[in-house]
Amino acid sequence: MKKAFVFPGQGAQFVGMGKDLYDNIPEAKELFERANEILGFRITDIMFAGTDEELKQTRVTQPAIFLHSVILAKSLGAAFVPDMAAGHSLGEFSALVATGALSFEEGLKLVSKRALAMQRACEINPSTMAAVLALPDETVERICAETEGVVVPANYNCPGQLVISGSNESVERACEALKAAGAKRAMKLAVGGAFHSPLMEPAREELSRAIEEAVIVAPSCPVYQNVDALPHTDPAEIKANLIAQLTAPVRWTQIVRNMVADGAASFTELGPGKVLQGLVGKIAPGVEVTSIQAL
């Protein structure tokens, strides 16, 4: 029976995340304190006792989720032996660090740079995202293609749940067309910008050099990457896919289906929230799915 470990992305955060690890596991506390030094501010103060608003800041959210996921995986020790791994958007960095492709320090630096670059791209191009429910992917793709301006499918989360991304006006127009086509819901999300769309090109350019210069080695197991939903172990391929990820859609539905086709019989989500546990259950009913947030 093959085991898959999966790592959540932005939106899964909650105040108090990771505090039990910090309080009870000396090695975890050491890693959290190292992260505070690398980032130049005490992210642990915000994670453990900050406000929701403070935690929602992109520069905080992304490294916070990464830290919770990665330190949790490291704290599992011998219990963390996946046959395959994947992460949703930001979670892909967590998966690569947890499987040894990236060092903890380098992974955290890349995640922090990614968060800041995405925030700057949002300021350059005012934009948004919207969740679309109960329409076939093909219908959403067609309507996005027919809508004037920039609007594209961004997150293929599960059958009947797709997130679109683009300029404010284009997303508004697409939502109206999607509702007319029978969508149960086409609702704008409270996010700072159009993640996983062409409007993230400034962030992709900014981050590409840092990823190219990063030391990435073969992970301990295949990592299924967002861009093509396929398993990768080659460092050059992993780097290229990480760079492309910022402007390409997250193919989560396809990732889970491919993992199941390759023998995954159980999925374990590591990190804050249970978002992926719910999505995997909808994509692959009958597969064993669990979530670990604390030890």
C-alpha cells in the first residue's frame, strides 16, 4: 500500500498553528527560532498569538504555513516515509523540503521571497480570484477564454470546484457569464490578487533567479508538481516547474488522480487545516484520507 503525503497552501492558516510543536519538541523550537532569524521578525509571535488580520498578510501567511507543515513533517521522524508527495501551490515548497530536495533554510528563504514578490505583483496589477461551483471544468475554461481581458482557470481543486483568476473587471464579467451558464456559485474571494495567472508574471521574473540559484537535489520520493500534475525527481525539472507555477494553474484534481493511478491507497495531509483532506475525499472517494495538525 503506497502512502501519499500532501501539504496545504495559502488559506489554511489559523492563529495558534504550530504552538504545540514549539512547546513540546526541542528540535521543533530550534527550527522555529532559526526561522525567526532568517525572516528578520518573530513570525512565531504572529503564528501563536497574533490576530487573524496579521496572519492574513501574504508575507506572513506563506512562510507560516510552510513552517507548520515542514516542522510537523520533521517532527514525525521515522513515521514520515511517503512513497509520493505533493503540495497545493505554496505547499509544493513544503513537499520539496520535507522530502529532502531543498534544505529547510533555502526553502524558507524561497517561500519568503515568493510571498513578497507575489505581493508586489498584486500592487502592480489590481486583480482578484473567484470560486466557481457546480460547473464542468470545460465550461469554465470556455467562458474564461471568451471573456474580454485577463481571466483564467487558476485552481482545479476538485470536480465541480474551480477557482478563476484575473483582473477585477474580467473576473466580474466571467462570474456573470458563469452564473448564466448554471454555476451554483461564482463568488469573488477575499484575496489580494490574481494568483496563478499571467498577472503574476512580475513575480515569476523576480523569483526565477532565486530558484535557479537554489540548491535542489533529488527528493526521497517523487513529488507531483502543480504545473503538469506529474511525478518529478529530476532537480532541473523541479526548478523549471517551480518557476512556471506562479503563472500556471494548480492542477490538484489531476495530481490526486495521478497519485491514485500510481498506487496511492492512503493520503495524509500535514499542516494547518483540513482543506486537502476534504478535496482528496471528493476527488478519490473511498481512498483513506487523514489530517495531522499536531503531535
